[in-house]
Amino acid sequence: MAKIERAQKLFLASLKEKFQGQDIESENTSFYNFGGVRQSPRKREFMKASKAIEMDRGISMYDPERCHLGGIPMGQRQLMTYQVSQSGVYVEGDDLHFVNNAAMQQFWDDIRRTVIVGMDLAHATLQKRLGKEVTPETINEYLHILNHAMPGAAVVQEHMVETNPGLVDDCFVKVFTGDDELADDIEPQFLINVDKLFPEDQAEVLKKSVGKSMYQAIHIPSIVSRTCDGGTTSRWSAMQIGMSFIAAYRMCAGEAAVADLSFAAKHAGVVQMGSLLPARRARGPNEPGGIKFGLFSDIIQGNRKYPNDPARASLEVVGAGVMLFDQIWLGSYMSGGVGFTQYATAAYTDNILDEYTYYGMDYLKDKYGYDYTSPSPDAVIKPTQEIVNDLTTEVNLNAMEQYEQFPTLMEDHFGGSQRAGVMAAACGLTCSIGTGNSNAGLNGWYLSMLMHKEGWSRLGFFGYDLQDQCGSANSLSVRPDEGLIGELRGPNYPNYAMNVGHQGEYAAIVGGAHYGRGDAFCYSPLVSITFADPSLKFDFSEPRREFAKGAIREFMPAGERSLITPVR
Amino acid sequence: MAYTPQYGPGTSVVAENRRRQMNPDVQLEKIRDVTDEDIVLILGHRAPGSAYPTAHPPLAEQQEPDCPIRKLVKPTEGAKAGDRVRYIQFADSMFNAPSQPYQRTYAEMYRFRAIDPGTLSGRQIVECRERDLEQYSKLLLETEMFDPALDSCRGATVHGHSLRLAEDGMMFDALQRCVLGDDGIVKYVKNQIGEPLDRAVSVGKPMDEGWLKAHSTIFHSLVGTSYRDDSEYIEYVQRIHSLRTKYGFMPKEE
């Protein structure tokens, strides 16, 4: 380890904005004179809204000046704003709660309502079993019918109820293939064009991985998956696929071959975004707990947009990951709480994790000659224990020293769990990007935790005792039930299933290993291509920017019900 | 072979202070007097002078089962009497408070019996039988493990450990349970859970910067000792991590 100079501290602008008129390096400040919750425009807005609701319904509601601490409202210190990292947008903390942020809701909607279904099995059934001709023309006709049916319209039956297109306008199906000739014959409106969306080298690898197969990227209506659950997605899509095949290929609705098409659409040809969870977690497929970290890193498209900045690409995964896994999955699905936002946002606000991570990039270049702006399999460093220890020690010490040198930075990340997650993430990302090995990244994470705990005699909440003080022993294990390579781990991996401030970062560490090598995908080329589609409501290449848009109320989500509700 | 605790690595003053607090053979320096009644007031579990509420009859009055473990383990006075289990919880400023969460847990495990500590980033709780707790609390409040400005007893709404200090040098407390008086003495005006006290309880003057730096158990590059400078400590952590990685939880040298 050896400290390196880094003149540009990315968090300084945020600190100066947040603590205006104050010396951000001072150890002292004034408290108890901010006017409590009324210092925050958003809290004032909430109080006003609550008053109107109370008048309307006659039941008391939000009353922070009476209910908080028996009459001592929060805001005895400064209630800070936050910059969503690398967006330049400052928001109130409340605006980053998923309930208050339409972009965050849509992000999860767009994942939960997606399945990928292969077409090869269905085409084989049509051709070999039924002797029907499958051509680009028939495929285009099928896709036209499917885009009619998938949102909830009838194609075969008489006298059917249907869904209002204005409520399901986010529902569509496109296809992709590695076969350029076939792709050329598909109507552009139905094609995810890999060549156009990805950098040339990534497109080549992706197309080669997909080969001559063709896949449907299916997004059922947000309103359906919200009303039902993630397990609905494959069922809804399979039903419409079956009906559309019947219509497009003039099949008999009851003939036995339809069962083959259904089986392919529901089971054999389906790629779910999340796997089924065990009974004690009680969730179906396509729910957050079943999303493997490698697959999640393919959902996030930072690597497509920033192929020569694996740090930036990884940080986008962090932001998206902590929002989904901490704020939504652990925070609400699993715990039923509302407070997890405060943990999670630390990793994607005020450019703090960004600064620590880029310090790691500079250190990689300075000491090991790894230039993160030119990622390739040949550039990464061999992952030895000594190198993981060295990278982590330096990045972790630097992060601790930044918190110490800037007391307002420590005040920004006022909880130990926030700091622990952020410091370990910077260490893990440095190790995974620099070595191209996700398990080396996870190993760096755990050394960071031990160093943090010993240096400051504290870590996070109780859960960190479980997960982070035993993680050294399982981060390089691939024995069943004790370990997996990072790509195959997920939120339900033993020990990972309960702790906020970890899972999004782990996903990024996994992604970073591939971004550092310049890989085109981490786990599944199919997923990587599917979420590159610009027709999706949410732009997965810039999740943090999208969350910022949601925070300032500039993000238009899908699945709104205003068409069928009284005008307000 | 008899086990000889080493209490931790490091060549810095922080490392040495940590070992001192942990080692029960070291007599911790008594800095201030806090009366038994004042301890009871700060804890806020019972009124001074009132009987200890019990969770069960005294052990002597119970029909104890024939259990080899019970024969081996001598009960504490609180356990003998059947006291309920209560707590003291501290918040410790990162600006050189003399004790810190894990440090408290380690020291308490070496120095006290029959305790259940819990360690977080902003607070550390120790639970035990009530009369044992009052005895332990006295040590925790009267000795070099405590500073009136930078350590404080907080049952809930604990936050303050990582914030800047107030202009008078006190750690932030949303409930302002203790205040620095014009006489330079810190007084608790609320008990640790935040209920107002009938009378203020004095816990003495804040220690000065020099003393705090010399007695700190946290590394801090701005106000104290830099972690980076204690290379023995860092190498020790790296070694533990490497051995755990290679050999699971039974580390031994190759």
C-alpha cells in the first residue's frame, strides 16, 4: 500500500452544495436551531398534503411534530439534500424513497414484467411436427399478431373482453438473433438491432453467442405485473404466445401440438429474470430475490454506454442494485420497513463511492499498470491473495482518511452501515475490475470489512457481524451450499439474504469483473440484448440519471390508471 | 497449555489503550465520582431506593434442577436474587471518545460476568441482571473509558457518533439528554431513554484534547492517530483475512 495523490475529489462539489456557507473541513457546527422538520420543503409539502387528507377522510395522518419522539421532531440537525451521483441533480432524501419515485417503480416494473422466450422450439414444432412453413414473412405476421395480443387483446375467440390500449401501452414484444441475414428480414419495429445498440466488438460477441437462434424479448403490461406478481409474467406471455401462434399459423385451437408450443413458452424456452425462491421466502419467479448477480449486471447497460469506463459501468449497477435489492427487496418485500432507503442511497449519492472507486482505478494504474480506460482480458492482473490484500488495504485506508479529513463527509454518511457498504464496494470494485475476477472482488470486500471494524472499532448494524466477519472464509469457496462464483450468487445466497447495504454492491463487483475485461456480457447475452432496447420505459444504461429524473418528477412511468379514474 | 490473552496487535497508542481497557489485570484510572443513586437515575430503570423488580424468585428459593452446568457456573448477585435483565447503552463519538463500540464489547467480555453485549456502529448495549448492571455501569462511567462530552448513555434516538461536534464540544443528541453547564460540568437532565429527571445528575468536566488523544481507542487521521501509521495492526488484519480465506475458520500458518 502507498497513498497516491488525487487532486480531484468528486464529492467536494456535493459537500459545498449541501453545507452551504460552512467550512466543510471543520469539526464543529451548530445544532438544534434548524426549525425541525420545517427546514425541509418536502416535509412541509407532506404536512400540507396530510392536512388536506385529514379534512377529507376524518382520520389523522402525518403529524411529525407531535408523533416524533413525543414532540421533538426530526431536524434537530441539518436535513441534507443529496446529489444523485454523476447526475448533477440535487434532491430531497424523501424523493429517493421508491414510493415517491416513479422511475424507481418503473425500473422494477420493467424487470419483473420481462421474460425472454426462445422461438426455435416453437418453430421446430411448426415445421417438423405440423409441416408448416416458417419464413421471415410468417415471423413478421406472428409478431404483428403477438403485439396485438400481448397487451390483452383477443385473436381467436369471439365476444371477448379486452384491455384498454391506453393502460397497457408499455407492453410489446421484439425479437433478436445472431443471424444477420434473418435479422435483415425482420421488420425494424420488431427487431432489437444488436449492431446498432452495442459497440462493434460487443455486438460481435453477442451475436456469436446467440447464433442462429431467435429469441422474443417480452414485456407484459406494468399494470398486470403490479396487480399480480413476477410469476405472472411467463404465464401471461405464454398464453398470448400460444394464441398468436394459433392465429398466425392457422392452427386448430385444441390440437395436441399446441401443448408443445405452450410447454416451450411456459417452461422449455423461457428465460426468467429471477428464479423461484424456496418456500421460506415464498416468492415465485421474476421476483427480486431470485435475480442472480451476473444476470443483474447484464440487465444494467452501463457497460454498453461506457465500455471504456468499467468503474462508471459498475457504479451504475451499484445504484440500480441497492435500489432494487435494498430499498425494494430487503426493505419492503422482506422486512416490511420503510427506512432502508437511507442505507441504500449512500451508495449512489454525492459521488462518494464514485470518488473512492476512481481512487482505486488510479491506484491500479499507478502501481500495477492496469489502465481501466482500456479494459481487455489481456490487461487484467492475476488475482493473488497478496494483490487483493494490497488493493483493498490502500483503497480502504484512503476511504477512511477521506471520511476523517472531511467531517461533513462523515456526517453525510452518518451511519456505519452506509460507510461500510461504500468502502467495501470501492475495494471490491477495484479488485474485481483490476483482476477480472468476481471472487477476488468479493474477497476484497471482506478484507475491507475487517479493516474497517478494527480501525474504527465499529462496523454496521448487527447483521454485519454475521455476514461480513465470516465472509473471508466463503468468498473463494465454490463448494455446494457454501459458495458459488459471484455470477451465480444472488440475494438469496446463504448469509446474503438479510443484510441491507450488500447485494447491489455484490452485483456490481460481479459486473465489474467483466467490465474490467471488456466482456460483452457477464452471465447471459440474451439478457444483455433484451435490456438494451430503447423502447423500454426505463433507460437501463443510466439508472442513476433515471432515478434523479424520478426524484424531480420528470420521469413518466407506465401503467397509470388516470384513463379509468375520475379526473382530479 | 494455559491460554494467555494478547488482546490485540499494534504498536500505536490506540492499540495500547485498547489492550489496557480489555485487560482485567489493569486497574482503570478513576476520573470522576458518580454516586450509586446518580447511576440509577441515569439508567432510568427503577426509582432510587426502590426494590429491584424480579423476573423469578431468588435461586435459593427455587427448586434448581440437578444440572452439571449450574454446578460449574457460579451465579452473579443479580442472578441469585432473580433480578430482571436491564441495559446500559452508549453512543461514542468518533472524535476520540475514549471507548468505542467493539472496544466496549471486548473490554466488557474480559471484565464482567453474565453479560449480553450488542455492537453496532452508533451504539453499544450491554444487558445483564439489574444489580450487576449498576455495578458495571459505575466502572463504565467513572473511569477512563468515559468522557462526558463524547460518550453518552442513550437508550433510543442514539445518533451522534459520526456527526461534527456542537460548538461547545458536545456530541450531538437530538434529545439533549445531557448539557454542558456554565460551570463547565456536564449534567444529565434526562435519563438514558430521554425521560426528564427531577434533578440534574453531574458526570463531571469533559476531558481536554490532549487527554482524549492520549486515551483514544479509535484511529483517526485528523484528530488522533492514523491507522495507516500502525503497520503492525494492518498486517495483522491482512493475515487474519488471508488465513480465513485459505483455511476457513481454523487458520494456521502454512
